[in-house]
Amino acid sequence: ITESRVNPVRAIAAAICHVKRPPRVWVQAGAVGYYGDCRDQWCDELFPNGKDPLAEVCRLWENAFHAADTLHTRRVLFRIGLVLGSDGGALPMLANLTKWFLGCAAGNGKQYISWIHLADLIQMFLRAIEPDNNLAGTYNAAAPNPATNAEFMRALRHTFYRPWCPPAPAWTVKLISLLTRIEPSLILNGCRCAPKRFLESGFEYQFPNLRGALKNLYPTLGAPAG
């Protein structure tokens, strides 16, 4: 996992150093997993690196980017949250579980999900590469209103007309993770990210709230929450 993140960054850095006309800007993807499991603490871009294994992967990933010697290229790093899109990523899987009446919270449901609508993320990338823009350094690429796991799943149940269902205990999530090869900390841990630098730059979100984001992605659905 670490090599799949670090090695491409090093390859890009080496390529930039060997071309006569280096790119004006390099926008690098990172992840909010950098902060580790922060419970209900707000994490802006100055919040320290977490201590769990995935946070360490993110640290090494970012270190490779910061170590690159690209003097003539403006560099921007996005710590990206859970991207909401109907055609890929985690949301379709969670939506399918919800449709099958399995849209329950995981563990105690209090872990935060820092999410972002795909349309807003695209606008962030476009803004970062604009030639007259001064974006540089690290930015949290997440919506300003993260949701707890319980709130997130409640919003999905509302979207798909599904009633309440009891939460899945942490041991169940870990057992399923063994079968699906999904790291359980991705589900049971979370961070409450604040996109401070984007808000300070005047970025306007199309979808700052979860209900609005899901309604946009599934426009023909919606019902009272279960």
C-alpha cells in the first residue's frame, strides 16, 4: 500500500526535474487518513499526523511529495475525504447495502466521516490548476459539515426509503473485513475535518450538506428518515 502511493510521487518528481519546461503546478492527492482516528476533534490542516498504520502511510506519501525538488512548479496537496459519486467509490456499495435493509451504523456510529461531493472536488482541482491562482501547500478537500457514521447511514436510509436497523457491532465489522479484505479502521475510525484553508480562500461549495449531496446523486428518491 505504501509503495503504491510513494513510488508514483517519486516518479513524477523525477520526471518534472528532467524536462526543459516543467509544469506550472502539481496537484497531489492525499487523504484525510493522515489525521488518524480523532474522534470528535476538529482537524484543520495544522492538526498533527495520527498514530495508526494508515496515518503512517499518509505521512510517507506526503513526505515523498514535499521532498521533491521542483523549484519552478507550484505544489498543492489535497487531503481528500470520502468522495461521493454514484458511479464509483464507496457510496454505491453503501447505497446497495441500504437498499437491502442493511444501512446500519458501524460500531458505536460516533466516528466521523469527512466526505465531499465529486462535483465540489472537481472544482477544487480546477481552481488549483488555474494559472492566476495562488493556492499552494496543504488543503483539506472535504465538505464543511462532516457527519458521524450514524448520521451518514441515517441520511442514506432517508434517501432510499428504508427504516431504522440496529447497528453492526465492531466485531461484526472486523469479521466482514477479513472476508472483504477492507481495512476495518476505514469503517470504525474517523476524523472530523475542517476545510479551513478552502473556506478562507473563498471557495463556495455546491453541496456543503450531506442531505443535499445525496439528493443530487439520487434525485428521484427521498422519504422520511427511518
